[in-house]
Amino acid sequence: MVGLAGYANGSWLAGMAASARAAIARGARRVAAAAALAVVATTPAFALIEIDITQGRLEPMPIALPDFVGRGSDAGVARDITSVISADLRRSGLFKPLDPKSFIQKVSNPNTAPRFADWRVINAQALVTGSVARQGDGRLKVEFRLWDVFAGEQMTGQQYFTASDNWRRIAHIIADAIYERLTGEKGYFDTRVVFVDETGPKNKRVKKLAIMDQDGANVRFLTNGSDLVLTPRFSPSSQTITYMSYAGGQPRVYLLDINSGRRQLVGDFPGMTFAPRFSPDGRRVIMSLQDNGNANLFTLELGSRKVSRLTNSASIDTGPSYSPDGSQVVFESDRAGRQQLYVMGGSGGGAKRISYGNGSYSTPVWSPRGDLIAFTKMSGGKFLIGVMKPDGSGERILTEGYHNEGPTWAPNGRVLMFFRDVPGAQGGPQLWSIDLTGYNEQRVPTPSFGSDPAWSPLLN
């Protein structure tokens, strides 16, 4: 359980806006005009910088994060919290945490205004200060302040009360608050990823369902490896997943509540190769089922177990994914001779082909923002991860390799995670992330090999 309280917001002034825009070059734009900034007298007007990370390479914003202040035994936790916040911001590709060796001021009291001139000298455009204090009941009080270095104003601040073993999650929550205040968009750090952990020789892999924080920490196994598990999918509205298990040698689909550990059998589905995906409201799932040698799309109401057909074609229709509002479905089909992407209404009906590039397309996933569809593309012997608009325009390849597959979106729709196979006798799948610029590609650590990632909604 996390309790929080907020400090009064400060302001972004024009100097900070201009400096931030210069620092992130063409990737940032002013989105608030002076006439639209009328607020109550106690809160100064501010200019919001919105970072558009969909175009070009970005110059990350310099930000200073001195170690949070902690007394006695809490000093170590304070340093750890600072380290996690810094790592989150750095991995986003939008921020450049400055080397602590360059800091002139040593922050000893985060509740007083810093010496802004000392931070301007080292070109810090934003500054984060904070503290950790243990309460009488054993809980931690963690507080932070985000400062506009050029304007000399506090931008935001919060304090949180939490159990001492929950410090890492507090760090992710703070990183999200900083990300949101500086970009105008929700963060994605306070999230989890469910994936398939793979161990053992290549021809006899043991596959377990596992879950971890988005940065690879706090790995926990959800199954014991006795049965083959595949393609976990997160509900967009809760901490529930669906996955496929070959318990008894037959494909069965299960629902698993991550928090309670309660598992529920959805049904036996012979011939199914991918687990279903949830509808946006989490009340039904959409799936592909074999039907007289073909594969068609169906929905299943989780409450009533009512099954409804969406497609009826003499082809292989599979890999369906809903748009965020549930009004449309994207899927892959070989009805044109090879796998291509199609979009139809959420209740079925006529489907429109949207992919026309060279190669074949698979594993489409609609962005939570609704503006893009991610996919795997096979062309020229390579597996590529890319995005396109829902009408098929604006196709962009973000990364390519020996075998890339299975993109999944961060809840803010700005970052993708996927798995990449490493060739060779000792090779295997690894998890990677990439943002929409295509430049910020990073390995996501897992205990062993990992495949089939699925990103959770924000926990908070």
C-alpha cells in the first residue's frame, strides 16, 4: 500500500521552455499558448514541453539527481531509490542523468531551495532532490521535489508512505511523476512484464511463466515448468493475464489473477497456437480457432462463456488485437496468398487490407494510444519490428535482426518490448525494448532466456 501527498506545483517559465526545446531539438514543441494559461492566482502560469518522440533522433535532456538524503541505516535505501529513478529516466532515452562527480552543491536538506546557479553551471536543466525517513511504525516516508533550474522554481513534489520493502516501486512511481511533468505524457515505469522464462538445452526447453518489473527486477515465477506455457497476454484493465498451457498435452487457456494467484480454466481449444487477447474492458477475449482446416476469429464472453464468430473465410485468420476503444480489430491473414494485416469492425464484417510492403506481416498489436499498430515483418530473410498507422500509411521499421518477434506496447504507447532469438547451438531468445524513434534499443535483463513478453497497465 502506498500513501501519497502532494506539494504545491511551481512553474515552467519561458527560459526553461526555450532551453528544454533547444536541448531536445526538433523533438519538442510548445503546446500551450500564453492565452490558454490562465489559472488561479496562487499558481503561476507555466509552459508545458511536450516531447514528440515519434520523429527523428532526440537529444536527451540533462537532469541532475543527487542522492536522496537518508539518515543512518536509511542512507542505503535513499541511494538505491535515486539509482532506480536515474536508471528509469536514462532508459527512456529522453533524459541524460548527469555524472554526480560534476555536482557542485551537496544537497543536505531537500526541503530548502537549491543553489540554482551551481546547477546551471553544469547545464542541468532539471534537478530532483529527495529524502527518505523511517517512521515510528516502520514505514518509509519518501519525498521528492522536481526543480526548474533556469527559472529557479519548484515544478512538482510528492511524499509517499510505504512499507520498507516497497522502496523500489516508490522509485518507479517517482520516475513516472518526473516523466509526466517534463513531457506532458504518462510514464510507464510503475509497470510489470509477464514473459516465458526458458531454460535447458535448445531441443528440450523448460518454459515457465514469469513476471518482473519493467526494468527486469523482482522476477517471480508463476508456473513450475511441468507444462509448456505460451503467449501470455495482459488485460488492459486489470492485473490479470491469459495464457496457453499444454497441460495433459492439449492446449488449454487459463486466466490468472496476478495479485491473488487464482487460476481459472477458460476452456480446451484443440489446434489453438496463440492465447487470446483481451477486449479493452477485459470482459471478453478474442481468439483464432481452427475450423474445418481453416482458422477463423471468435470472441468469448468471460462471464457467460458465449462464443461469437467474427470471420468466416477459407484462410488462416489469426493474431487479432482490439483497438483501444474496441471498435476495430486488426489481425493477420493469408487470404491474399501470404500473411498480411487487415482491419475490420469490432463485431466482425468486411475486412480491409492495410499492409502492402514487401514481405509478410504478423503479430499485429494496436497501440494503447490508438494511433499506431505494431507488427512483425518477414522480408529478405530478416525479421523486423515496425509500426504503421491504422489505415496502413506511415510504415516505419524500428529494428531488424535474425529473429525478432512478438511486440508488446508500454501503457503510454511510446515504447515496445519484443523478443529476439540469438542464433547458434547455445543461443536463445532475449527480451529487448525500443522506442518509437528506433534509436533507443536496449536489452531487458532476465534470469535466463526469455520470450513472449506482455506489458501490464500502470499499477498505480
